[in-house]
Amino acid sequence: MVSATTDVAGRTVKNTDFTESPAELLDELRTLTAAAGRADLDARLSLARERVCDPRLRIVVTGESRKGMSSLVGSIVGADMTAVAQPGTPVVVCYGETESTRLVTSPGSGEVTELAFPSGILADGVVFVDMPGTSGEDSGRAASTLATLPTADAVLFVSDAGREYTAPEIAYLSQIRRICPMVICVINKIDVYPRWADIQKANRKHLNDAGLDLPLLPVSSAMRELATRTGDAELDVESGVPQLLNFLRDTVIAGADAVARNAVVNDVRVVSDHVALALNTELDALNDPRRSAELVERMCTARDAADRLRQRTANWQYTLGDGVTELVVDIEHDLRHRLRTVVREAEADIMKSDPAKRWAAFGSWLDGRISECVCDNFVMAHTRSMALADEVAATFAEEGHVPLPELHIADTGSVLDPVQSLEALESGKAGILQRVITSMRGSYGGILMVGVLTSLAGLALVNPWSIGAGVLLGANTFYEDRKALKARRQAEAKVAVARLMDDVVFQVSKESKFRLRQVQRTLRDHFTEVAGEMLRSADEALRAAQEANQIHENRRAARMDEIQDSLSRLRQLRVRAAGFATVPGATR
């Protein structure tokens, strides 16, 4: 049974048997670790408990403008989104006992409209984030959406049935998929376009060609709203929204539940292994005091191995250092390569015609291409950083599964803020008076030159031949002057683009290197802590083996009973935790 409560932060969360049982299990394990003197493991168990006690799932809804994103969210939760939507402002839809709306300020997203609503799927712990629509004219919105994805559990990408996917949409989907693996494509407004099935097939082909194996679901928000008002169950099924809801519950919610359960299993396994190592070593020494020297020697070897992992000369340190060096070089090269491609495209576009006539539109296009390149570059940095974390974790393979830290470096929302806008062209169009003077200057030379020649034949200085020559030379002078002004504006446009790109490279490279250094520090601190836990476990095991030899015979039996009781409780905890596992192989 699901019930809603409010946590200490004022957020509405759900209470289920799952969120209570693992929390009690983790609390019991924390008691055992404290009794064993392993307070260093308390932080990991505290974070694990916090995760299972906050089961909310964030589903980000995005797509191009005017595709019906807000109406889709409204049809899913049963709320009127048009009454709360603010242009350019994200809307966060979460569960509430009564409907309420408020404007809050988020550190990463600025002003956000928060809508609380009593809905079934929201009561399951789902939070919808309705992002402003993206477009080529406002590339900053796409960057803002990408910035929210590292913390998202799933993404709904909304398009309509009036047009198949475009190349920018496929590129945007590829960016989304590389940050958030769970992406669901939704085709809205199937009631408006009778040939929506053809659009669905075309979109499927575009996705397959791009290597994107994503679900593609057709829906109609308008049909869902009408079915809700009239109580027409058949129309409701025809709208496709119930099928989307079932997909979210069966795939997203159930999948996130499985991840949380397996995380609990893994935390319990790792922590119990650390605690059991010292207890088993002490128990072996108490059972057979003659083997104590052998146990001490074995524990010394294990301690030395753990100490080597902690030292700067450990293999994982070399792997991390070399990996970050290569990562910085590759990301820098990728950024420059992408921007050089944009420069070539911009220069080719400038040379097609006079840039002064379309400078504003050209600037918008250039800003969009730069934002797209920067987003791609930071997504690549995020993906490569996660791969590096996996590579470093592989060096701990002999010690079993090692947890990975969270890395969020794909946020490009404010990276380009310090970059100056594209400069205005200094060479504007020549005025009418300037054009007349230029033409007259050319005409005067033609009249004078041909008039002097024809005067030798007895004609007047101004005659039809000299006038014709003046007209031709005047027109030619006008054309050449216009051509020279156009060439000058094209040269100035190229210089303006080059200056803008220098500014972009300067700012983005600085931010990119800063974030990659953050990645290095995060991974270094994380794996140093992991190695430290292993070393402390080995130290505790060695200390337990040594102390076991010094326990008096009268005390030996009581201590053995205490250790066996603790080991029995640890085994029971592992068995209880294994019951939460939903994926084969989640426990060992």
C-alpha cells in the first residue's frame, strides 16, 4: 500500500514496504559496524539509507516548441498545465494532497514553477519536469535542458505527427541518450494528422539509421482530455496515454525500483564483507591458536596489498593520471575540431552573398551552431569521464565490485555566458549621394576621354559617343565600388567570426579543463577512500588475529560466541538484502 508523507525538507514522498524494510536493514547493519569499530563505513550506509528513503523519480519532458509537451504532461497527471505554464520557465509537477502552485528559485535552473497535484502516478514517486520548448533560434534552451539530464531518471522526447524527425532533432536525441540512457519518444497530436502511422514509421527509420533503439509511442492529449470529460473508456484507450502510463510504470518506475534494490544489496554485501573479514580472522585464530602465526602472516600480506592500493604508486593512480591527461587532450582537440568546422561553414555562408543584409539571422544561426558544438563536446567529456571511472574501478577487480562516484559535467547552461556577442559590421550600405558621386566620377572620365578622341574627327566634346562611354564607365565604376564594399564586408564578417571563435575557445577550454580537473579530484578522492576502507579492513583483521592469541582461555569461549553471533546476524542481513535483488547476479 502506498501513502504520501512530507519529509523534513517539505517535499512529498511516498512510503512503501520497500522504503521501510531496507532502511531498517541498513540501520541494523550500521549498529553492527559501530560495534565492530568501523565508523568509517557509516557514511556509505547513511547515503544508502538516504537513497532508499527518497524514491522519487525525475522524468524530464522536452522537445521542440509547440509540439504539445505541456498538454501531454497535463493529460498524464490530469491537471490543467495551461493555467500554470510560464513562457520560458520549467514547470515541476509533483504529488500533493491538494492542488497548489508556487514560483520557486532553483540554483541551477533559475525560476521554476512548481505544481503540486493529487495524481496516481505522482503518488508513486514520479516528478515531471516540463522544460521550455527548444528551437534553432533559441539554442540556450537546449543547453538548459541538457543541464538537467544528469539527475533525470528518464526523458520524454515529444514531437507531433505533422512532421517526421529532422536532423537537428536526431542530433538532439543523440545528445540526450548519451547523458540519460532511458529516453522515450512520444508522437503527439495523432488526432489531428490522419497519416500519423506513416510519420511513426519514418521516425522509426530515422532512429534506426542513427543507431538509437528508443521506444516510439503515439498519443493524443486532446483525445485523452475529451475521454476524461466524457468518461469514454474506448476513446481513452485510443488516445494512447494509458499505454504510455503503463510503459512508464512497467519500465521506468519498475526499472528504477530494481536499481535501488540492487544498490541496497551491493552496499550490504560490501560493508558486511569488510566487517566479516576481521570477525572471521579472529574466529579462526580462536578456534585454532596454533594457526595464529599463519593467519597473522596472511593478514599482513592482505594489508600490504591494500596499502599498495592506497599509495601514490598504485596502478589505479597511474590509470587515473594517464586517463585524465588523454581525456583533456582529446576533449580540447574535439572542441577545436568542431569549432573549426563551424568556422568553415560560416565563411562559406558569408561568401555566398552580402552578409550585411542578413547579419542578424546569420548571428542567430552561428550562436546555435556554437551552442550545439559545445553541448556535444561536454556530453563527450561526460561520457568519457564515466568510461574512465569504469577503467579505474577495473584495477580494483581483485577486491570485488567497487562503487562508482556520480559525475555531472555535461551542464552547459552558463558556459557561454561570458562570451561576447557577434560584432556588428562596420561597413554599411553606401548612401544614395555616395553612389551618385561615385557614378559621376566614372562617367566624367569616360566622357572626357572619348570626347577628346572624337573631337579629332570634328565632333563636339559632348556627343553621343562620349555620353555612351560615360554611361558605361559610370555603371562599371558603380558595380566595382559595390563589389569592393561587399568584399570588404565579407572580410569584416570573417574577422568578426574569428574573434567570436577565439572568445568561445578561450572560455570553453578554461571551463572544460576546470571540470576535468574536478573529475580527476572526484575520482582520486573516491578511490582513495575505497582503498582506505580496504586498508582499514585489513588492519582490523590483522589486529583481531593478534589479539585472539592474547585472549585468556576463560574468555576465549565467550568471545567466540560473540563473534559467531555477529557473523550470524551479518549472514541474516545478507539473506534479507538478497531478497530485494531483482536482477540475477546482483549478489555474490
